[in-house]
Amino acid sequence: MDYHITYDDKIKIKMAGKMILNKIMGSRKRLVIALLLIVMFVDFCILSSPRAEPGVQRHPAAAAAARRPPARDTEEAAGRQHRRPTRWAKEQEQELRRELEEDGEDTGGEQEDEDQPRPGASWDAERQEEQMDVDAWDKLNEVNVDGDGSEVLKLSPLMVPEINNRTRGLHALVLEQNSHAVMARRRFDTVLKNVHREVIHFLDAVRPGRIIVLATKGSEQTLGETFSPAPVDGEYGGPLFLRVDLRPGSLPDTPPCDWPESEESGRRHAFCDHFEGYPGLCRCLQPHPILPESSDTTEDVDSIYVAVMATHRPYYLYRALRSLAFAPGAVYSNIIVYLENSLNQELEALVTLFGFKIRYIAAKPNENIKGVIGNRVMDIFDDVFTNFMEAEYVLFIEEDLECSPDIFRYFGQTRSLLVDDPSLFSVSALNRQSYRNTSHVAHVAYRVDSLPSAGFLLHRNVYETDIKPVWPQYAWTKDWTTFLNRVVRGDREVVVPDVNRVYHIGLDSQFVNTGLYEQMSKNLSVNPDPSAALQDVTRLHKLNYEEDLLATLEAGVVIRDYGNLCSAGNMTVQFRNQCWGLWPYSTTGHHGGLWRFWLENKKGFLFHMVFIGVPYSRYSSHKPADVEPFRASAADMASTPARREARQAGQC
């Protein structure tokens, strides 16, 4: 296999232009002049480029570059600002030129050899090879495969236009080695913490023989490699260009897996022959099972429909769907995955892999991203309740939620509460105060004054009566979770578990980055026991719950020594500024200003803790007159909207 790296005339013009641009952009006062010069420079490059001169013969590498759409030149010159190439990049270019000259190749823009192909002509039959071009910048990563010289297969963009409009980090593309079909496309925001673990898991999941295209990283079999280091920390490296020549059929096929003949293996083949990057799913030895052996449960969940909202993160969706598929009691015909359109074959293949239903709800385009998401959520609810009349309840799950194995038993036990108790608005699978060190009792649930929007159950009557008629006037003005909590819910409460029944796996989402994830979601609990069940659900009815709570307060022991209060209970490092990791940003998840959770001491004994916000809570009268309320430090009570309620509540 032969490969080479070349800098053709067009590339050198780009690099020179970007060097001039960086020098000009050194002063903000000359910004307007810089923009004018950019336009003039682009016009000059287009008019003087060899591509504008018909009949000129060029090196095949230059010809491949010349066949790119003219609009791209203008975009790169006018819309992208780059720092000057590093000294290393300049030395590399000089070395490459010397090597080409020694091989008898002309590094200029024109060729005198009549045997060289003209632009658009086929390559020599004995040299049937394909060129793969990789362009990498701070705002562009692009891959082109040039076959016989007549057209360019654009795999662009390699760059995944991820959430939050962030394009930084490591962009990865997995190609089938001979057909060059795209089998995986990922972006890893390597600026953020612990993302390298996702990169490792992704690369480990790719089977041998595939072509992996990365912006910075090699592999055991490197077809071509170059890099452009950043001059200083916090800045991008200089422009980077890489060309690799591939001969069709020259790379070995990926060894087939000897999976036994079965329906499961058939589904696995159908998926893994086209897509890569799923840890455990496509490996030859002991792959993850796809179809559960049994999914029975003692609870009746036929009237519960599951609506899964998917966007563009297939690797999260895989984990979410697999957790639903293997949860006892799952009714596959009741699980509906909502895609934005039919263009994403990978998402469709994932849903087909597990045998769930697919429906399409397009996102309404708008600059207000919260409004876009909120309208799609409400459209999904409307679609389920309109088209599936047997659906009495809808469990809403987003693609980055992994469900506990008892998810259907939990909602099967609690769904009747929404009919029997009008003081309840919803049942949620998430408790915002349920961390690994504060929740230990899977058979207990609470009533709280807010709706955690991750994995919640709505009754048909609530949607049709309270939500659907009101939503249109708030559709583009309020976030949908705020709308449900502050406009619709009123004074109705929500049932939440002591130990969560969903786990947030999204390290990077529209409104959360890895920093927030570390603080808010990483240490949340999730129940691993498929046989877990709530005890005496009728005690969650309003009157019964209040009776039990008052009995707990009367029998409880008042804590009077606050000296080591926040250092007890196995406090995690991530939450060292808050009591036991609670309330990192807000005081949600309370019941009339009262919070309940559990702490385990070093001997393994559990203690049920009840915190009352004084004087905010309606339970403030239970505070003895001689007890001074414990208050968090001023640093913990920064003046943010999310903590205004905390100040009102009197803290702990």
C-alpha cells in the first residue's frame, strides 16, 4: 500500500492567505480593513488559480483539489480565521517538497508530462487508486474520497455539529475499508473532563480492518498521519492537510464473527455490517445480548406507553433502548421511539435492532432552542394520546436516560395514584436529592413539590385537560419543564423514589456540559435490583403520607450539634461545598420545605434524615424554641436565580 502527503498549489495559497490574515487580525481596530482585504484576496485567488485556466495539466493531487466546489474556497478564505502555521509545519512542508523533488515529481502547479491526466479525466488503469483528503481546522474537519477522478465522494462533514454549537475536540469517522460507507460518526469534546474514557470505549468497539479517520490520533495500522501543534495553551494549531492514497480491495476484509444462527444473530448482522462503535454489541466473543429471555412482571403495564425522544446521539440511544428492552415487563408494542426524520439510517437501525416502533416528529426550526425542544416534547405527547387511544399513561424518556431493571414494576405500582389521588400531578423516576450517599432504600418513595423532567409518567386526562389547551400560548416563551412546573402543575405534587429508577448518561447535552454533569448527575443513584418493589403504595396518598410524616417528626431526635454535620455521611469530593452533596444548584425536591433522605454510618447503619427549612416550611413549628437553625456558608449561597428559594427556606 502506498500513500503520500502533498501540499498542492491550492493548499499553499490557502496557507499563505491564512498567514496574512492572522497578521492583519492582530489589531481589532483594523477589523474592517481586514475583511475588505480578505474579499479582495479571495477574488484574486479564484481568478489566478490554475483551475480557472482551461486545458492546464496538473498533478493528480492538484486536480483532485481543483474539483472541489468553488464556494468552498470563498467560505474558507472569508469565514474562517486561523493562526499562522507553526515552525514545525513549515519545516514539514519543506521536507515534503524535497522528497517529492527527489522522486522526480514537480511541486509546481503545472505539469509538462503529457501522460498526466487532465481535470475530470480518468486515472491510469494500472494505477486504480483512491485518494482520501482530510482537511482539519479549528472550524472545519472534512473528508473527501476521490475515486476514478470523475467525481469526489464527499463524506463531509467529518465534523459533527454537536449540541451547544460546539465543534471543538476530536472528530472521528469510521469507514468500511473498501466501500467507504460511513459506519460511525462521533465527536469527543476533549477540552472537557474525562472525555478520554468515551474515546477509549469507542475505539475499542470498532472491529479490525475498518478505516478510522481522526483529527489527532493514530491506530495500530496508520494509513497516514500528520499533526499541527498549538503554539500556546488555549489556542488552535495551524492549518493541517493530509492526503492518503488507497487502492480499492487492497485492505483486508474484517474477519466475520462466528455467531450462532438465530433471530438475534440475524439482527446483529444486519446492524453490525453497517455501523460501528457500540461497545459489546458487535464483538465476536460474548457480545451483549439483544433479546431478553423473559420480561414478565407481576404488574399490569399494558396501559403504559413509552415515548422515547431521540435526536442525534445514537450511542446514548442504544443504552436507553437496551435498558428498556431488558426491563422485566416491557411491552415492545407499547415502546415508541420518536425520530426527527427518516434521514438518519443509524437511528432507524437501532430501533429495528430491538423491535420497537418508529414514528417521526420533526423539530420546528427556530433560533429559540428551548422552544424547539419544548414543542417537540408536546408534539410527542399529542401524537401518542391521539394515535394510540388505548394509551392511558405515557412514560416520557429522553435518549440519554438509562432505565433501572425495575422501571416498569415501579410505574406499574404507582400509576393508579394519578387516578385515585387528585393532589398528584405525575410520577417521576428521578429524585433530585437521590445521590449514592443519601439514598439506600429502594422500597420507599416520597411526595415533592416539583417535577423532575427526566423519566416521568403523565395521565391522559392531565395532558388533554391541563396541558394541551394551554401550551400554545407558552410554546415559544417558556421552557417546557418550567411550563409544566409553574403554569400547569399548580399545588399538585409528584411522587419520586428514594433510589432513582433512571440514570442520566448524557455527558454533553444542549444545556449540560461535563462540568455540570459532574456536579448534578454523575453521583445520582440508580436501583440495580430487578426485584425491587415499593411497600404499601397507598401510604403515598395525601392524607396517609401526612399522617406518617407527622409521626416520623414526633418520634425523631433533634440534631443540636452542627459541628461535624456536613462532614458526616460519606460526603463526596465533588460536592465538598454542600451538605452531603445536596443542593448543588437549587433546593428542588422538597415537600413543603421539607427534605428526606438516608445516611449510612461507617458501621453500615442507616439513619433517616429530615431537614426542615425555617421559617419557609409549613413544618417549622416542629423546631424546638432553643434550637438555632443551621445555615450554609455564604459561598454556597451565591446569588443565582436557582438559589433564591434556598435563601427563603432558611437553609437546612
